Amino acid sequence: MERKQQRKVDKGVKLKVMCLGGLEEIGKNMTVLEYGDDIIVIDCGMGFPDDDMPGVDLVIPDISYLINNAHKIRGILITHGHEDHIGAVPYILQQIDAPIYGTRLSLGIIEGKLDENPPPNYPELYTVEAGDVVNLGVFKAEFIHVNHSIADACAIAIKTPVGLVYHSGDFKLDVSPIDGKMMDLARIGQLGNEGVTLLLCESTNAERPGFTPSERTVGSSLERIFNQYENKRLIIATFSSNVHRVQQIINTSARHNRKVVILGRSMVNVIGAAAELGYIELPDGVLIDVSEMKRYKPDEITIITTGSQGEPMSALHRIAFSEHNQVKINANDVVILSSSAIPGNEKFVGRIINALVRNGVRVVHESSEDLHVSGHACREEIKLLMALLKPKYLMPIHGEYRHLYANKDIGEFMGIPADRIFVSDLGRVLEIDRKGARFNGEVPAGNVLVDGSGVGDIGSVVLRDRKHLAEDGLVVIVATVDSYGEIVSGPDVVSRGFVYVKESEELMARVKEIATQSILKVMTKRNRDWTTIKNNIKDDVAKFVFKETKRKPMILPVIMDI
């Protein structure tokens, strides 16, 4: 596949490499390469909100720089179909218009997202396969097959006027992959012999020694569990995007004469897309609808569900807390968590496990069985990649600081000089030219918060208010005054999340008195500045409340003028 966008190369121009996401964090991956009038974007991911972001659904990268340079964007290249690499696509396309290049499964999942949230201009979607080369302005991008916990994952090698940039994507070395397609080490070695200027290398497992186990190890654990609990209904939670894991669960269920039920919207969507595109094989008659479960005994059923991370709206969460309309749990169920908790999600996972155990359900998870293997390279695999590529420069990506610096240590161990390894920050620009590489300047970068249909309208002030309300509650004071400055009605005091009014009548009465005094004190001076009046009420009431309770609720005066 080629798109003829050839441009005359100005040798005085520098290559700029910057990350708008994926540094200092897990998720929200987005890397930008710019040379002159050409920009390419690699991945477009989302992240999970932190504990200090109440009410926020997800986090996407700040793309202010891309919006301001939208005329330069030649394409968005997708390494694979995980949410932390494609989850922001529908939101980003609301603001920029660019063609997207990815493998069949990646684009199949993206199409489903765009159908749910259509952009103003539907983008051109170009399907590529490992080995394809795409011409985008001065850039030539080659997709290279790698192993990961989702099918059709690729690294991307970009030929630029200053040399080759290798973006590892997310990868692992699996010598016995489920689909039989091992990482293309031969091509990677060829690129190393041709010369690699910069390696952008994922860092997620850079702290872990050794090699990441093969996905096939999970299969033997599943077989043991199916034999051990042959008289139980099995409910297995895993990542919806881990098509190979789901394939193993379906195959094992078929061997044990079990029917399979798929629960959870994302699970249904991804498995549907994977089956349609031929990435998953469904034995005849093995899949049934959840409404058909009543026709079978419990030990003839396997349920594959979302919710392995304890997500509050997931199918497993609703099952655990008896909120699911069609699946009710009992002591004849075994729940299997075929995943590991993403950092920050441990509390959510623990809450679900406790709820299940409280209902008499046996829970089997990673600590007791080999039910999950990572899709990310450990130290020895990263060393192998560096040994094959022999990069001149290294920039660790995809990880928190500790992961990035662990990757830096690996680079130094492999002989890359410390002054040629660049641990970057979000928005920091790495410049490369014939004379060398260096950091030079920054571009806008950070978090854009998505809450419902609102994108970017939740800022620091709103978050501060939400945290304030969550911690100390709200006191609303409502009064009506006439044109003579006299109080016609009120002030009435309404409390939410501060104190239980029926048990604090005396306190509420004193708040009402103080609010009345504050209004009269200002109104007697014929002051009609409502802002001043409200500020006085807030100050006087806040001082009294803190003195009495040592709390600082949000004080919201409402003054009506008649």
C-alpha cells in the first residue's frame, strides 16, 4: 500500500519526536513525529481517571498542538486495538480530520466505536498487514508483526530524512503463540543491520526480570480448572480484547461439552468483530444467548464476561452485587479472574472478590493459578530487541517514571551511552538531525477529561468543587429580599452531605440566624451589590460552621430580589 505524498526534503529541517500521552502514566498512548510540513501520529489511546477525578469517565490526550497543525497531519497509525491505544479515536476525530491506518482487527474495533460516536467527517480507514509500507509525506511507515495480548499487533518502523525510527508498540516474544505467528525477528534484525537512529521502546514490564510466559501456559491452567470444577457453572472474567484468551476458553468449554455465554457490551463487540474477521473460531453450536441458559444445567455453562478490573458498570460487577437481570449467582458457581489488576484498580477488584465470596461463590485468581500472562516484554525481551536493532538513540515510552528509568538502565546495560538515552516528559520535544539529538522546547500536553458527552469541559475548578462536595458536603442558604432591603422570606437552610438535619436542628437554626444577620448588616447600608452580600454570608457562615464542627462545607447563598 502506498500513498504518493512525496515531498522535497530540506536537510536543514529537524525531526521532532514528542509524546502527548503514554509517559508518566500507564495508558493514553500517543506519539507524534514531525518533519517540516509533515506530521504522523502513532496511536490514539485513552486512560482511566485517577481517584482525584470524581465523576470522570475517561481521560484522553490534550491534542491542542495537533489541532493547531491539523493541515500537516498525514495519518494516524495504529499499532493494535487495545483501549489505551485506540480509545480516544472517536473523541480526537471530533476535532481533527485524518486518515487512519491499522490492521483488520484494530480497524474493526475502531469502526464499532465510530458507529456509536460518529465524527463530523468520517475518516478514511486504510487496512494494512504486517509487511506493508505506507508513504506519508516524507515518512515511510512499515508495519512489523509482533506478539501481544491481542491479535494483529504491530510495531512500526518509520523511515525519516534523518534515519529510521522504530516504534515498538506493545510487544512480547512468544515462541508458541496461539495463532502460530511469532514476532518477525528476521525483519527486525534486517532493520538493525540497515541502521536504526531512534528506538521508541515500551517500558511497561521493564522492571521485571526474565521473559514473559507464553499465552499457551494459560491453556493448561484452564484445563485443570475445568476438570476440578466439572460440576460447577464457570464464570470467567478477562479482557475483552484478549481474543486469544477467549479462544482458549471457548475451545476448552467445547471439549468439556459446555455452552458459552458472552456478557458485557465490549466483550460482545470485540468478539463479534474478531469472529467476523476470522481472528476467532467458534465451534458450531457452542455459543448461546444468555436467555437460553435456563435450558441447560449449571455445569453445562461457561460465562465469559467483562469486569476483570472491577469496573463499576461491568457485567461481573452487576453479577457480584446481584444487580444483573439475567444472571444470579449462588454457591454452585466458580468465578475465575483471568487477568491481573491494572495499577490503581486493585481496590475495585478486591471489592468484587469480597462480594462474590460473601455470596458463597468460590473465586479463583492469578495468585492461586497461572490464569494470566502479560502481553508486555520483560527485561530479557527488551534486551533482545535492543540487540537486534542496535539503535543509536533510545527513548523509553509507555510507562510511569520508574518503568522509563528501568528501560534506561537496560539500554545502558546493552551499551547505549547514557547521553544518548532520552527519558522524556509529556509534550517535551526531542529533536534529531545529522548533528545529533537533543531536547528542545515543549508543546502543550496533558489530560482532557471526558464526562458523559462532555469532552474537555471538566477542568481543575470543577474537579476541585466535586472533591470539596465529596469531602465536606454542601450548605445552601436561600433568601428573598424586596426593593426596600427587607427579608421577605427565609433564609432557608438546606444541607446535603454535611450533617443530618433532623439531628442537627440547633446547628441549622444558628446558621439561619447568622445568615440573617449577614444580610441585614449589609442591606441596612443600602448596599445592592449581590456579590458582596453573598460573600459576606459565605464568610460568616463558614467561620461559624468550622468553629462548631471543624468542617468546611461548600456554602452556596442564593439571594432573590423582588
